[in-house]
Amino acid sequence: MQNIIFWFRNDLRLHDNEAFLEASKAGTVIPVYVFDTRYFEKNFLGLKRTGVFRTKFLLETVEDLRKNLQKLGSDLIVRTGHAEEIIAQIATDLEAAAIYASKEVTQDETTIEALLSKQLKPLNIDIDLIWSATLFHARDLPFQINFLPKVFTDFRKKIEKSTKVRETFDAPTQLAKVEGIDLGHIPTYQELGFESEPVSDERSAFTFTGGETEGLKRLNEYIWQKDLLKNYKETRNGLIGTDYSSKLSPWLSLGCLSPRQVYEEVKKYEAEAGANESTYWLIFELIWRDYFYFMALKHGTRMFKASGIKNDLMKQWSRHKPTFESWVKGETGEPFIDANMREIQLTGYMSNRGRQNVASYLAHNLGIDWTWGAAYFESALIDYDVCINWGNWNYIAGVGNDPQEGRKFDIAQQANFYDPDQAYVKLWLGENIHS
């Protein structure tokens, strides 16, 4: 049997992983994960691109993946460094016939794919990249990517009308033993440049651990055990506790959970307990997620520039560091904003409602360059997903695909509506608030 290297990326699961399944059919699969040090470097704001909370979730996830592979007779090779160099080296050492991986869409990831491809050419090793990140497959879109609708509603209507969600793939049941290579170790926080692991905060709305095992468990708990799906639309704008929303986003962002698996569970629930607006709404959110992925595919690097995908060069943004710092630290003097910013700083998590408000406040009330906010979120959030984060910030800052020009939120009105008794603000700022 020939050796086939499977390079795990943001698809850290065995269920519904087409690329991994294909690799395991093609020969003796050698699973590899690389902690790419470029993602742990500092960005233009001096923040680590992957902050400590996301790192914790990632370490737990890789640990879980290794255990799950061991149960099937295989194992996970772990390395730290530059992915393209490491993968090419392992391929050479093991005389691999091919490399399989899941396809990514954004600049940093596609650059690494290209660098790897370049290293493999003289070795005569093929690289096979398989699309696996979205609910709807890229090949099944009812239009070419350059004709992606400018407005989400148009996209949703077209795709719902003419595209089916492909069925999920089963996880492999048995794998060959990994031999002839050092497995390597999962790095420590210190090796990734942190002083220590994060301290958990008992007020956190996200109390879960990383990995496919926990992701599937949460999906089952949310839909079946606690029967929370039936009221999702009413509760999803909550601010406190673990159950106001599904909290599936961190597992989706690392690919511990497949969006199609979530879709299938929702459909199963609808068949048994009946469909309603809430059950549809979770699927609706998955379609939004897809939209941001396809937007990133269409617009490329424009998504990361201050002028946004609209290429709006007229809009001027302030780059006043002290103002930005007051937002980051939750010291703006606006209680609802400050409470949300303290939550993300101390836990790596923030509600969807909170995210929209703090983003609007930074861009529209403070006039600060929205890419600074997006870069802060990249560092701070457990569930950071490049397409969703930058897509949402484009949208809120008014440089994305939004029929309503610039979404400026009335913060006081939002606070009164979503936190009428100030329970949330008190939770994060204490009793001494001046509103």
C-alpha cells in the first residue's frame, strides 16, 4: 500500500470529512497536524493572531483528534513550524504518493497551499484539495462565483430553491497503524509563546472544551436532551448563560463539527418534533455562514482592506490608538459596550448581539478603522473564523454587501431592549454603573 499524507487544517474531525475519507481509501493514511507558527505571531496591532482562549480550544481539539484516531488504530503526527516545509519533509521521508487536505479560501491559507504545491512539484507528489467547509458544496452553486448575489436574501432564495445539501460521509471505522515516524508532541502554551494557560471565568457563556467528541455531544444536548432548538429564534439574542444560543460556532470554526451534520440533526428533529421558525433559523444561520465563505472566495483580499469589498475609498477612518485601546479594555464609558468588551477579554466569547453592537460602536460612534476591530476579534475570539469575522465586519462597517448603508446601532436602545434590567451589564461591570 502506498503512503498517503492527510494534512488536517480547519477540518479537525473524522465524521463527514470527505477529504480524509478519500485519503484513507487511496492508501495507508498518515494523519498530520501542524501548529503553524505564523498564526501565533503578532499582527500589526501587536496582538497575537491566535490569542490564548482560541489556543486552548485548539490544543484540546488536536488532543481529541489524536485520541479518536488512536481508537481506529491510527495516530496523529504533530509538528510545530511552517506547514508547507513540514508536510513536504514528511512526504519525502515517507515516500508518500500524494497529499490530501481540505481546501481553504482566504489569502494566508491559499498562499500556504501554493507554497506546498511548489515544494512538491520537484518531488513529483500530487496534492489533492477537497472542498469541505460549507453546508452547500461550492460546485453545487446555481451561479458562477463572480455572479454571487450582492445581497444575502437573494443568495439564500436562489440556493434554497435550486441546491440540495449533500449527504454526510460516515467516519472511517478502521485505519492502518502509523509507523516509521516520530509522532511528535502537542506543544505547550509556552512553546507557542504564552506565559501560561488562560484562567477560566465563572461568568463565561462558553464553558465547553474543544474537539469533535465535545462538539457532537453539545449538538446532541442542545437539540435532543435539552430540547432548546424549538425556541432558538426567541432566545438567540440572549446575553447570559450557555443555552440562549447553540454555541456551536467554536466547533464549526475549527471543523470539529460539520455544518452538514448540524443540518441533518435539525432535519431529523423537524421530522420527529415538527418544524417551526426556530428550527429553520439555525439552518438560516448556516446559510449566512456559507454566504461569507463564498463572499471571501469571490472578493479575495478586498475583504481585509479598510475600503472593504465595496472598495469604498471615500470613507475615512481614524487610527487613534488611545481611543481604540479604550474600546478594547471596555473603558469607553458606554456600559453596554464596556460589559461586552470585558466579557470577550476575560473569556474569549461574546454573544452575536454583543458583537454587532461593539462593532457598530467602534466603526460608527468612534470612527476607528474597522480592520483594527476585526484584527482584535481574530486574536480574542474562541470561535474566530476568517470568512465570518471579516465578512461581518465589512457588513457592519458599511463597506460590505448591505442594502442598508452603514449599520449604525442605537446602543442605548439596544441595551434597553436586550438588557432591560441591566443584569448583563451588572454581571461584567459590577453594581457601580452609570448609565
